[in-house]
Amino acid sequence: MNLSYRKKNDPKRQQLIPEAEQLLGSELRFEEEILLEAAETAAEKKSLEDLKKDLQTAMELELSTIPPYLSALYSIKEGTNLESVEIIKSVVIEEMLHMVMVANLINAVGGTPVIGQFTPDYPSKLPGDVMPQLTVPLAPFSIDSIRTFEKIEHPEGGLQFLSEKEKKKIQQTGAEGFTGIGEFYKAIKDAMIKLEEEAKAKGETIFIPNRNQVTDEQYYGAGGRIITVSNLDDAIQLIDEIVGQGEGTLGTIFSQDYDPQDDDYQVFGPDVEEYAHYFRFKEIRYSRFYAVTDSAHRDSPNKGLPTGQPFKVDWNAIYNFKPNPRLSSLEKGTALYDKSLEFCKTYTMLLKNINDACNGEPDLLIKGITLMYDLKYKAQELMKIPLEDGIHTAGPCFELVACN
């Protein structure tokens, strides 16, 4: 299947809307207050050990998006929703790519990436106090799940999706945190730049070249290129690549006036290899690809929505598994428990495989292909088991368990 966002030779590959210098309009006062708080948090003095911890959290943040996306993907019945399957699959591959690249960055600053000792307990908040108002479940493919994915990848976090009542509640409770994944990464980048400047002033550097780096030769995905890190320029490029692929930055599509002469918002078309995740999920929700003439700005003639070629989305062609499956809810010794446990073992082994690859054994990463296929087949096997309520099927738990 030849989807528009997979094309090559694109001058605006994975481009997101540039960061706004100033938020305008009375309707954005709430966002402005939140962003100022986030800026103050980012300005706090960080040590190198703090940076390593923040990068570990970033890796866990990338990991936390994968089970929800895979749950929706696996719930789509075979042979249906072909375009939606390709879109979600491409995003999952990129999230795994991001996790590996953050591991490269952790290694480059002398840290040790740890993958496979943490996984969220769904429904879950995102790690790192990112969008604390957002709760992410494991749920089948649906309009609601796609909207949740849009919130995760939103250029301004989930703020634009909140009602006035929800915004007021956040203000009253004084909830802290980052407005989105892009803002979280910006804080990391700012701290990293400052630490390297301090080290350079002493004739030193915080970076260790060629330390446990995974390269393109070892990565099996097709969701972009692996960036290895030897210096600050590499590190900045890596973070910008992650943010540009869809975790969102503070977008002028929501804060600056629309200018029809400004082609910065023309980020779609046959020359663009991969749209940001936010826009790809929006294509699914509206059952249309973006046209080359579409603008990303919400005040443009197309209101930032896709108007290109339509494709079929059948929201009913799914395995309706019960949301947020848990091993603890199943009776030990039953066939359902045993199958769920086997799925969890495969998931645990997959994370261990990535962990080992990112800690000095990069050639092991190729073995993850088999584990990914096993994960899919075991998930779909579970989803074909009807539950006693007559409404739902079983589903994958995505829990860490002991493995031989």
C-alpha cells in the first residue's frame, strides 16, 4: 500500500508547526499561564544526573504510548481498515525508534538505559508529569481511542481538547506538569545545552562518543533513521527529530493568526514522507488523507482538517475486547489466564531484547522481529475469546512477568 506520508525526497519531512513566540487571544490565556509554569520548571538548575533521570523518563514516556497504540491496532479485524492499520503501524514503529534513540542519548551522556523494568498500569497517566489531566486506557480501535491518541500527540498537548470546566479544575487544583511531550523534550534540551556549555567552559564535555550506540544497520523498523550521538549537535538533532515526528511542539496553528501567504502550514502532499503523528491520527478520524493544498492551521479554509482522498473506516470491524485487561482479574489455571500470561511473557522478552541491544549488544535487536510477530498473533488469539458478559472479548494485558 502506497500511502502519501511514506513518500521519500520530501523537503518538509515530519515538519511540525514552528514554536510560537507569543500566545495571542483571550481564548489562549489558560494555555499561556500553563506554558509559563512549564518554562519556570524547565529553567530549574539541572545536574548531569538529573539529565540522565529525565532521559530515562523520556524513554518510559515513549514506551507508554506503545501498548495503547498496539491494542487498537491488534483489535482491528484482519483484512479490514487497511489504511488505518498502516497509519497506526507506522506510528508504533516510530515510537519504538524514539525509545531506541533516547537510549542512544542516555548512553552518550554516560548513563545506562533501563528498558523492561517499567510499564504503565493502565489506565494510566503519562510519565514525567506530561499532560497530567490525561488518562490513557488500553481500548479497542474506536473514535474515542483515536481522539485519545490525538491528545497524546497534540501540538499543544491535550489543552485544546479540554472543556472550560476541565481547565478551571486544573487551575483550582494547581496541577503541575508539561503541556505536552514536545514541551517535556524542550526542557530536556535546554538543560542539556546548559550542562554542555558549563562543561565546555572547563575544557570538558558531557558526551562520550560511540558509547553503546544502535545504528541504522541494527534497527529493523522502517519508521525513519536512527540518530547516533557523539556531541551536542547530534543530541539536539535527535530530540528535534523525535518532536518533529509527532510528539508535538507549541504550535502556531493554535496561537498565531492565519496567513494564507505563509507556506509553513503546507506540510502535506506527495513530497512529504511522513506527517506528524497528530495529523495521521486525524486522517483516521475523518476518513480522509490530507490533500497537497490543505493547511495545518485551524483558521485556514480547510480548518486544519483533511480534505483529500477518502478511505473507508469501519469502526465496527473490531474485536471488542474489554478495556484495560489485567492478569489479576483472571483465574489462575484457566486457559484464558495461561494465554494471557504467555502474551505478557512475550512482551517482557521483547522489552528485554531492546534493553540488551541498547546496552552494548545492538546486533540482538534483529531478534525483536520474531517477538513482534508473536506478540501480534498472541494478542489476536486472546481477542477471539468471548467473555461471559456476551459483549466483550479477552484482550492483551501488557504486563511485566518473570520469564525463563
